[in-house]
Amino acid sequence: MLPTALLVTLALTVISVWSASNDIEAELTARAKNALADVGVYGGQVSFSGRDANLSGFPPNQAAQAMDAIQRIDGVRTVEISGDTAPPAPVTTSGEPSSPPPSPPSPPPSPTTTSAEPTDKAGFQAEIDRLLTATPITFEPDTTELTADGERGALEIAKLLTDAPRELRFRITGQVATGSDKKLALNRAKTVERLMERNGVKRDQAYSTERKNSNGASGEGRRVDITVEQRTQR
């Protein structure tokens, strides 16, 4: 009877560990799908072995963005990408892919690493400008309501500023088109300020400030700018 009991206990332990592992992988897979949708990356597959992610089938121009989105998920340990991430072969006028010149075999793909996080005023300003260029923080016309893309852009910057050094502050400046209600610009800046505070940015580091007019061309009058400042020493 004793060997049988031991076997039953061992089997139950194996089943429990296997079930827990499956639960973790299922949860991370669902979170990965949502993270990729948030940044507009589609067309690939994400699989998990425990907490280790493997990406495959992503277009070459989206592979790095997909890896960055997965690496930001809490609980993910490592991220690797497999498959060909080189640009597609050029297509001739006949519609058939042209034959590329012979080249030496390429080494197997290796995991892509993300760039180092900024640590100083210049680094944070450069990264904020890059994010604002990629996804401006924009609003619906004549309102303080963020567009879907504008909210996504604001949340990306909030993630960046969460762990910013205490000696840095971030001035949020609203814009309106020339001739619009100037108070609207400040209220837009306050909308972004409150969003960042709700998402972990310290209350005394991100603040809204003066109104600013623009010519309103191409929607430029419906956005906010963010400037990095060095906190004055007292």
C-alpha cells in the first residue's frame, strides 16, 4: 500500500505543477495579445514556456516593436524572436520576386535587446520627443477629451516618467488653434497631468502650465508638448 500511496502523491504533485504552469502561460499569452494590440502590432504569434516568450511570424518592420511590448509585461522573464526578420525581397514589374545576389549564410537570429533607459535631462527629453513624434497626445476638436491615439501616447510617456529621477520635472503645455479659447489649452494640459498621476507619475513632477497658441495646421493646435526641467536646488 505504501508504494501505491507514494505514486498517487507524486502524480497529484505533477498534475498540480503542470496545471499552475499552464495557468501562467495562458495568462501571459492573453496579456501579450492585449499589449500587441495596444501598440498596433499584428500578424505574428507569441508562445510561452513558463515565463519565457517566443515570438514568430512578425513582419520585419514590427519585430522590434513587438519585442519591446512583450518585455514590458510584468511577469515575463525573457523574450526571443525566431524566423526571418530581414526586409522582404524586391518585386519586379512582372510581379515575381527578383532573385537577390548570393550572400553568405546569416547567423541564427538572436534576441533583440531594448535601448537603455534615459537617466538625465537630455536623455528623457530625447525619448519624450521620440514618443510624441510617433504618437502625439491629441484631443477631439474643441474639447479636453483625448483621442484614442492621444490617450495611448500619454500612457506610453507615463510609463517612461514613473521612475524618473526626483531632480527632474516635466512641464505639460497645452495647445489650441489660433483664435480658439485660450483656457482650453491649459485644461488640456491638466487632463494629461491627471492621467499621468493616475498612472504612477509623482504629483510634484508632472505639472500643467501656460497656454500656447498655434496655427492649427494639420491638427497641431489640438495637442500638448512636454518639456523636461531640472529642479532648482534650495
